[in-house]
Amino acid sequence: MFDFTESQLELQQTVRSFVKEHLDPNLELIDKGEYQKELFKEWCKTGLVCLVAPKAVGGIELDTKSCAIVMEELGYGDVGIATGFGANNLGSYPLLISGNLEQQKQHFGPILEGKFGAFALTEPGAGSDAGAVATTADRKGDEYILNGNKCFITQGGYAIDMESSMVVFASTDRTLGSKGLSAFLVKGGTPGLKLGKIEDKMGIRGSQTVELVIEDLHVPVSARLGEEGEGMKIAMKTLDSGRLMVAAQAVGCCQKALDLTVEFVKSHMEGQKPLHKQQAIAFKIAEMEATTVAARQLVHRGAFLKDSKQPYSHHSAVTKLFTTEAAMKVANSAMEIMGSYGYTKDSKIEKVWRDARILSIYEGTNQIQRLVIAGGLLRK
């Protein structure tokens, strides 16, 4: 379960080479919110533009463990880039869950040609509570008319500009709450789909986060994924998968913070004594290592459960909770060890710390994960 196959080792090396060649020299530009399109073009050359695209539509259809390997290595390089590139997977899970072959061809076609997809669920009044989605989808004959606003949508602006594809969630019956939620496949550039505010974020600045304004957006009935009212099921299954990928990014973040710390203590002195010779520092580094290893094993266990078609929703919540808090814990420890050096803009750990903070917030806050975990235990 935990050993890598030869192909997985090759995959890991491919991503590491990409990080070393394209991310490491450009972290300053990435942190300014620049250079993402250029990087994405290079990423497309690796053949990893969409990890989960089915072979039936020309994709590579990686197993979950292989996807996690890619996301960990990208997260090590830059969590923002991992988030941005990972949007193609997040926006594709609904098609794997409920999309028919024609819908999959429509969605994956432009993405496999090098365009971005998006997953549009979150709204100003519906973050953790997806059942409170206010965007409506009124059926008029053979089409639906969508109206509403979406916020904090990763790569949403690119999905519109590139005339790519995104999945939009809207209520077909607001009286039913979450049971009235439905999912729709929407082509970027469709009239009525507009780009709103582009967020200026504290971290993960290598990804785009935007508001989408939906005004009288017409989509055919054939664009609906599954049946009316199946949107919540589609969204929750999507997020179960997505949380494992966020967790993998968090592991990459842990490893990056740990490696930077080891490098720092080996090259700095406290008085006449090397930092790494001090027991307090050594103990803290040992805890950072143990936390990182444990986080990685949780991710690989979750991937095993999913790939072997066992229930994994509960484990996904546990993994997301532990790994994302681990990322902040390890990054905090790194900052404490480096002190003022770590707090400066010249320090690499300063950026890692800012990037790590989002991990416990998006794709289901850790407060929600605690509710899911406790609920699963107490209902038994």
C-alpha cells in the first residue's frame, strides 16, 4: 500500500524535475501573481494537465495514489500552483461521478488541449453550508436559466476566458434546501457568465481566485449532471476526493518547511554552538519529521481506500483535518526556529507559512471536518 511502483517513481521524478526547473527559479514572480499562464503551458508538456481524465476521452486516468504523489510534489514546490493546476481535477470529479460520455467529451476536450476547468459551488452566503446555495436554475422548456453569484472560485476567470468548461451548482427547487441542489456543465464564455472581483490573497498567489457573476445564463437540459436534486451528492463526493488532494499538498508543504529548517540549523550558530547541536532544536525537528511522516501515511491510506473502492469519506475528513493542521504546525515550528530570519521577505519559509494557512480553510473548513468526523462516530 505504501511502496511506490516503478511508474509512480518515474511520475514523482517528472514532477520534481518540473518543480526544480520551472517553480524554484520563479517563486518571486509566482508570489506576485504573475507567470502562471507561462508555467501552465510548461506543465501541459508533461502530459499531466488533468490527472483524472478517463482514457475513454484521451486522458491518463491516474489512480488516486499517483494523483497524491503529483499533488505532494507540486505542493512542495508551491501550494498556489498546486491549487491552480489541481482545479482541473476538482472541476472534473463531478463528470466522473455523474457525467455521461457526451458530457465528458465536452468537458475534457478543451482541458486536455491545455485549458482550465473550475468547480463553482461556494457563494457569499453558502460557504460551509452548501445547502444554502442561492444561485437558482429555473427550467424553461428544454433549458435552464441560471442566476446568482459564486465566490472564491479557483481559476474561474481562466475558465471563462479560455472558453473551457466548469461545473456550476444551482438550486432547481429552493424549498427543498440541499435536496434541491443540481449540477450543470457550463462552457466558459457562455453569455450571462461574467468575471467579478479577482481576490488579492495573503498566500497561494500562484492560483487565481475570483467571483463569478451569473445573470440569465442559459444552458440546455442536456448540461445537467445526473438528475435534479443530485447536486449535493455530486458536490460531497467531489469534495471527498478533493480533500485527499488538499491533504497531499499539505504534506508537500510540511516537507518543504522541514527541509528548509534542517538546511537553516546546519548553517547557523547560537553563540559558539551550532543550532542543530542544541537539544531543544533537535527535539522540535524530530517532532516536525514525525508529523510529516504521519500525515503522508494518512494520505496514502486514503488513496488506498478509494482505489480499492472501500468507503473513504470519513477517512478523507480525518486526513484533511490532520494534514492541514500539520502543515501549519510544521511551518510554525520552522518560523520559531528561524526567528527573525524566517520573518523576512528574503526567507523562503515566510511564503510557505502564508501558503499553509489556507489549507485548513478551503474545500471544507477544519471545523466542518470535525463535525463530519464526530458525526460519523456518534451515529454508530
